[in-house]
Amino acid sequence: MSAEKRVCLAYSGGLDTSTILKYLVLEGYTVVCFLGNVGQAEDFAAVEKKALALGAERMIIEDLQEEFSEVIFRSIQCNAIYEDRYLLGTSLARPVLARALVRVAHKYSCKTLSHGCTGKGNDQVRFELAWRALDPSLEIIAPWRMPEFFKRFQGRQDLLKFAAENNIPVSSTPKAPWSQDDNLAHCSSESGILEKPDVPAPEDVWIKSVDPLTAPDIPAKFSIEFKEGIPVKLEVEGGETITGGLKLFKALNEIAGRHGVGRVDIVESRFIGLKSRGCYDAPAHTVLRLAHIDLEGMTVDSRVRSIMAWIGNQWSQCLYNGFYFSPERELLEHSIGFSQKHVNGTVNMMVYKGAAHVLSRSAPGSNLYSEEQASMDTLEGFSPEDTSGFIAIQAIRLEKYGAAKIQHGEPLSNPVPTIACFGPMSVVDDPFAQASLAWLTTGSLFGSAGSGELSQRLASQHFKPRPSRMVLSDRVDRPPPSRDDRRQRREAPGPFGGMNKKYANIDRARRAGPHRAIGGKDGNGGKTRERENRRGGPRDGDDRKALKMQRALATVSYGKRTVMKESMTDYETFDNFDLIPSLQVAVNEELFKGMTDIKPTPVQRLAIPALLGQRSPDDLKRPTDEMRSFLLAAETGSGKTLAYLLPAIDALKTAEAEDPELKAYRERWELEKQRQLEGHSKGKPFDEPHPTMARPKVVVLVPTAELAHQVTKVSKALSHVAKFKTELLSSDLKPQQIQRNLYGPRGVDVIVSTPHLLASIADSDPNILSRVSHLIVDEADSLFDRSFAPVTTSIVERALPSMRQFVCCSATIPRKLNNFLATNHPKMVRITTPNLHAIPRRVQLGVVDVSREPYRNRKDLACADAIYSIGRESASHEGPVKGEVDVRRIMVFVNEREKTEELANYLREKGINAEALHRDTPEKRHGEVLETFTSPAPLRIPTPSIASKARSLANVKVLVVTDLASRGIDTLAVRHVILYDVPHTTIDFIHRLGRAGRMGRRGRGIVLVGNDDRKDVVAEVKNSMFRGQALI
């Protein structure tokens, strides 16, 4: 019998394994199907009939219940449990099934084994590790890890379509919205609606037990007899006696399940690293484990029990992680068998309303427990005098410890620290209490202070010898210090304060002096620096203390910035990029129509070659099938949108030219079109769905609808020449329009959407993300923050199987985002521009102190005055056309949305054309309001008359906004930004001031500061901008 194309398949009869069976048959394999009976409720005859009908050579069904029960009882012997809750019902069955599959493969000359386990589950690991241990020569086919399989079958609908095409019978019973695995030990349920951990499990999940609330009102009592830790007899009160392990287990399942015992709903840690929710129904196993633990209390030595607790945990790990056929499991089982030699006895139990209780126990053969020795009423066999020696021996080391504390003057006890002090020592006085409180509140022994600071505090406060209160002070003979003896407080220097000084009293920045020579030494052999260090001199040149205190951004070294700056010089024009010809034409003739001397921005020079796989301008791009992730970090207004769109569209069009499905579709469409022109086609026109309908290749996620419109506009400008389909999914669109955009007959290639909207669509149509090759997260610092992160992460996970490129973009890289990406994407390529975290160089910053005259803390008045100053200055200069002046467009940022309407109303009362924009503004108004500020076209009006100047400011348009409009919006028309409120962080400073000075234009920012604002922070930001430094 030939074994070349023979495969033994673990077959359950469900839709998944039936599809795999037919798939293997169509691939030319001779398939032997195997199904093990491990106590599940199954119509085995129907499964056999179905397998043979689908082309299986034979269907082997084997009763494995006795073999399975032996593994279950071994788990009871070692009290096996995973993460303190899960009794390992599924894990226990897998080695039994894996061993049987190998036996069948050998019997029927199969050289290949196959299973239907998913690529995210534990079972794939358990089966394959077992097979490799039992017979390493056997090959393994795992269809759900084969790209040609999982890309073809993206979801249940694809499976049903394949079933219909190949006459695979599908059950007419509606499928439960979760997955179940039933066996003798338990019934497990997971996935589907159970993936939401905050939703209670439906009652239909539990098939082995009833609802405890509806369980009988009369408890059930019974006794279980154990021999060497294995249950051998069950006696039900007022009922029958059952012997034999398998029968006993089934009877206990029925009794305990009838009373609602054994339900466990947990979130567990899968071996492959994911968290998963599981609902486990294990009535008999729960009761037997509790009874066994109780009996061990009478029959097993205490030290042996302590060691066995560790052994049981290790055995559980072996089972759960698939290492049943391993040397460590065999080693552990020798110890388990030894520990159970004397676990003989009977446990009397009761089950009632979901709980199992031990009533009593007996172990006649055990000598560890003695009523006479345990009794407090008799001294037979026990001498109380012996206890004195026992205590004395145990106290030796404690006495030495106490003597040492007395010798060093340390207190003999430290009260338990409490927030409100009711004892002799408070948390403030006791450094050990401070350390404990720091551990409880911050998770660190040192709290917010450094370890050195705390150790100094402990050394100074606690470890100094302190006299006992019963010892006289050695200072008792000295008079109390007089006021004159006290150290004089240092006063500010007077007119002669500079005399007789060794060092000049000047600020640190000036005292730093000229630049050091290479190597860090000065002309005096480095002694000057040593002297400065001794007297607390300058350690570094960065004196921005306030910004350091508010630091929330991840650092990027200036050395790395310099390297990036040098690498940018290789790409001078867009022609240096290896883009497809149509995309080159789209950039030059459509996107920058009418412009000359077109040059890529710094981020485009760095990012486009990296994303294309192009090493140098003379080199061709080298695309790869390996999934790669990138981080594009560049200052605001630097052209990041084009930097990530061009490589993604280039890859899209390149793949499209080689896609056989698209080629076949176009041929059919052209043929039908030709037939219609020739008059040969009758009836309905060609209406076959496009292969890319609701299956985009490129997805761009953005935080706001305004930014979604902006990115879509750029993408559509490229699509006019490059010929691809871009669609917008935005909350300001009607549902019918969103459906037309997504499910249009022409298909869709690029989708620009906000995460929540796309996630809600993906919930109803999971296949929408099944073909995504490029996923771009714009404004990643927002989309991975607390509000967006769960939704964004879910989209990334769904698109991961087909993804080839994952790109994150942001103008700021907060520490939280930096840590998140480092943890979840350790191989991410980071592309940063030299000016990252810096406000554009051509933006000037002015500061207005509203606490002074003439404003007297009236910020509204100061804001209106600043706007009038800008408007009057503009009105004094005529535009290119005589008799006309340019309209200045100004953005005013506030911290609270309530303030937007209040300030806009005030400005309108002062004759200023002001609009408010915040989260509560209707979506339709967002685009209308922002259009004036995003259009680069100049806006001019006739020169206002002298009379009109007194009443209003016609040549100014003001937008009062929150941070809603601070990110990503390409406000090319804005030259002035007013920060009504000082931003909370440096991140907000960068984004708000970044609305001006975009793409190298000039801009001006004005900050209004009052008595309650951090003036030191504003001063350091202004100084950093003047120096051209990053705010980090």
C-alpha cells in the first residue's frame, strides 16, 4: 500500500474539519479519518457516513474513555489545576487522542497527520508536540496555518460557500455563537460572544450543570472511597453503590451537575502568549479534586504536601502547554505515585446549590492523625515538658536577631503603618513604614524617589543609634542653645555682596563657558570640571528644569538626528524614488499641478525609500512578503500623508497587476462588454461583484472626521492618474452613502476611516479586513491612547494575517506610545526626522502676561486685543490687488470645550468674525468651519473704510477650538495661533503651534499667561524655539 499521499485526519464532523477533508481530497490525498470517543455527546454513525460521503477512504472511531479516565485520575492524584481555576479538561484529552492518531497512522500506512486546530489556540501545540515526540518521522499538515488555506477561507461564509460548491452537508441547526468542546471531564466553551469578558455567559453555555439558583432545594449526600489517591467507589445516600473509575466519574457528573456544581468562567493565559476567556463545566472533576485534597490532609506528611503542591503545578503546566510526552512529566509522575501510596480512605460530601462541601473523612490505615495525641483532654503519649526544649531550640536564631538590634540601638518592633496614626509611631516618622507605603501605592520600594534618595533617608533617620528613653542624655549638663547660636539665614547680597568672592555670582548658562575640547577636558587638564563638580557646578548644558518636570515625550538623540539629516541628501526629487510610472505622473502633474522645483520634504526623503525597500536612488525597490512595521516620526506639517500613501499605493498597483483573480475578472468584463457592443448579449448586464468589493488592500486610520476628509482628498488626487479606488468612511456621512462607498460595484482599494466606525463595520462583516496588506495608523499617539487603543488594537489584530506593512505616524512620540510599540512591535523600523519634537523654525512665539496692565487678568480682553493688533497690521498693507487686503485666519486654542462658545461669543460682541469648534459641534458643521482655514487659496476683501474699522474687524476670521483641531489638520492658510490657555504638556505645545508655519511657511504664536499658569514652562518653550531645539 503506497504511503506517499496518505494522511490521517483528526475529524470531528463539523464544518471546519469537513472543509479540510474535502480540501485534502481535492489536493490528491488519500484521507483516513479518525474520531476518538472521550465521552462527548456525538452521533458517531452520522459522522462516519458524512466522512465517507466526502471522499475519506475509511472512518476510524475508537472508544478511548477508559484510557482517558486514567489520565483524569492521575490529575486528581496531583491536584492538577491551571492558574488556580482551570481543571484541564481539554488538555487531559489531547495526549490520549494524539497517541491514538499515531496508532491509526501506523496501522494504515499514513506518513502524514492533519488537524483542524486554529492558529491562535493551544490545541495545535498539544497535538503537534505529542506527534513529534511519538514519531518524529511523521509529517504534519496544519491547514489553518497555511496561507493558501486561511486566505481562501476568511470566515464562516467562505466555508459555507465551499460547502455548497462541493456538496458538503451542513447542519440545519443554527450554530451557537461560541465554540464548544465536550468530553468526559468537562465541557469547554470559548470564542464568539464569549470573547467579550464583561458580558455574562448565556445559560446555554452550561450543558453539564444546571443553574445553581434552580437546583434542587434538598442537598445530595454521598461518600467517595479512594485507594492510592484514585476514586474506586461511590456510595450515594439512599441510593446505589457504584464501583469502577469510569462509571463512578459519569455518575458524579450527573449528581453534581444536577446541583449546579463545577462552573468556572475565567480569563486564562494561553501558551502562545494570548489571553483567552473560557467557560468550563466540570461537575465530577470539581468534587473529586476537593475530596482528594481533604483526604491528603489526613494521610500525607506536611512537607511532602508542600513539595507536591509544586509538583502538581509543574504537572499542570506540562499538560496545558502540550508537554505530556516529555521527560519532565515522566519524572514528576514517579513522585506523584510515591506520594499517593497511603492516600486511602473515605470522604463524605454534600453538594447543594452550586457548592460542594466536605462533611467528614476517615483514613483507617493512616498513622499520621491520632485522636489521643490531638486531644486537649489527655496527655497520653505526649510530654508537655518536651515543648519547652522545642521552643528553646526554635528561639535561638530569634534571640540572636533581637540582641543584635539592641546592640545597634534599633527599636525592637515596628508598628504596622497606617494612614491615620493611632500608635506611638506614624508613617512620617518611620522610614520602614514609608518604604512599605511606597511599595503599596507605587509598586516600587522607592516610590517616586530614587533608590539613592531613599537609602540616604533610611541611613540618616533610622540607622543612627538612638538612645533609649530610660537612658540619660549626655547633653543634660549643657544649656539650651541661644538664639544667637543659631545659624544665620543667608540673605540676598547687598551692594558690596560681590567682594571677597572666589567665584563670580553669575548664572549657570554663562558660567558654563566656552565649548570643551574633544575628550571632555579643558586647558587645565580637566581640573576645572572637577572643581565645578565639587562645588555643585554645571553638569550639563540643558537648564530647562520646568520642561524636564513635565516631560512626557520619548527622547531622540541629536546623534541620531544628525545621521538622519545626512541620509536625506540622496533624494533630491520625486524622480529618485522607484515609483510606478503612473504614480510619478500623478505626483508631478496632478498633486503639484502648476508648481515648479518640486522637492520631497525630509520625512518623504527618509520614509518613501524605506517603505518601498529602496536602498539608494540608483537602486530598484525590493519588496518582500515578510510583514514589516514602521514608525514615521516627523514634525507637524512635514508631509507625512504623502510619505505613507505613495509606497502603499505603489505596492497596491504592483500587486494588482499580478493578481490572477483581478485579471480573470477584467477578462470576463471585457468579454461581456465586447459581446454587448456586438449585440450578442441579451438579458441582464454584467453585474458580477468586483473582487475588491468591501475588501480593501490599504486602510488608513485617523482620529477625526476632518483628518479623514483631508487624507481622502490627497489619495483621490493621486487616483485620477494612477487609477485606483479610494473611499471615505466618516461619521458625517449617511449610512446609505457609507454602504455605497464600501460595497460599490467598482470595488474599493483604499479606505480612510476613523477606528470606531471601521470596527463597528468589521463586527458585522469580519471579512472587510481579510485582504488588508497595508495598515496605516496616522496620529498614532492619539489612536493608541486610552480612548482609542482598544479599538485600534482590535483592528490591527484582525488585519494581521494578511498584513504586509504596518505603519504608524505621529508628530510626537509620547513615552507611553514608545513603550507600547517597543513591547508589541520590537522589530519596528523607526524613521525620525532631525526636527522631531521641535516647533517649526519659522514660527515666532510671543508671550502676553495678562496679569499686568492693561488687562488685569482679563484673558478675554487680552485675546481680543491680540486679534485686533493682527488685523490692524494686515489692514495697513495692501495685497497684490489694489484696494484689497488679505484676510488673516487665526486659530485660538482653549483647554475646555465650554470655553470655546463663551470666548467666540465674546469676540463676536467685539466685532470679530469668530466661530467655535469642539466635540459637540455637529459633524456637518466641522467641514464647513474648517474649509476656510485649510484652503491654501488667498482670501481677500476690499480695504475696510475708516468708519467700519471702528465697529468691526472685517479682515480677520477666527476659529476658537479645543485640541480637536490640533492634530493632522493641514491648516495651510493659518499664519497666527493664539494659545488662550497654556497647554498641559509639551505634546500639546507642539501640535497647537504646529498649526502655523506648515510646509516651511512663516507663522506666529501668541501665548496668554496669567498668575495661575506655568510661566517657567512657557519661557523655556520660547527659549527652545529661539535656539531651534526640540522640546525634549
